[in-house]
Amino acid sequence: MTHLGLVIAIVAAATAVAAETMYPVPNGALEVGHVALQPGVYEEDHFFVTEQYPGTSALKHYASIFSHWRACHGAGDEWQSFADASGSEPHFIHQLIRHWVSPHNDVAVTLVLQYVSPGLAVREVPSSERQFVAVARLQHSDAEKDLVELGVNCAKGT
């Protein structure tokens, strides 16, 4: 193998490896990615799973990881659905959101599960079993306050 061939093989192998994630992803995660929107402050892991609606295997996975953190509650505690015409292609979304705050109140994590169907037509069940999962992490000295400002209740005992 030539030097150039070896370099190409190494680059190809490196790009085939799944992106580094903040937390372990569940089995069956596809198209795993990570983005640091503000490195060290706000980062996000994202991927897809194939699961029939209303699938919650990713929620169970992350609830286990954050079992020693404080669960917070917002308007998205149950599955919600809505039309979204804000982008170039309108679609209908089924969404579930959960939040956690670290024991030291210096990290907030938000988990978003979404099914996206084409068009604005209201539907009880999404058009596919492809679920988008995003895990957003905010590191801040008063992470709970940041969630409260979004209308999320992090009071102990809730």
C-alpha cells in the first residue's frame, strides 16, 4: 500500500467511527452525532432510533444514566403533537421532553424525542418509526435556574 493509500484508509476509518458523545447512547442508535454549540457550556448529542410510536427506550436509557440526578418537570412530560410550518418544508411533530439537574446543580440535561411526519395534517400516529433523539447539556453555576426560566419545575419532591 502506498503512503497516500494508507492516509486515505486511515481517514476513511476515522470518519466511519461514531462521533464522541457526552453520554453513552442506547443500543440501536443510528447516525450518531455530537455538536458543541458553545464548547464546555452547551453541547448536544443526537441520533436516530427505529421504534414504534410512542417509543421510550431512549428515555429509559437516559433515565437510568441520570437516576441520581433530580428529574425536572415541564409542559413536555407527556407526548405532545403539533404542526410546524416554520421551515422550508412543513411537517407534523410528535415530541416528548425530559429534564434533569446534576446533584451539584452545575449541569442541566434535556432529552428530546421526536417523530417528524411530512405535511401539516394532524395525525394520531407518526408516518414512520424513525425517532430523532437529542441530548442537550448545559454547564452553568445555577443550572436549575436556567431550566426554571424555560418554565420547567425543578423543585425537590416534584
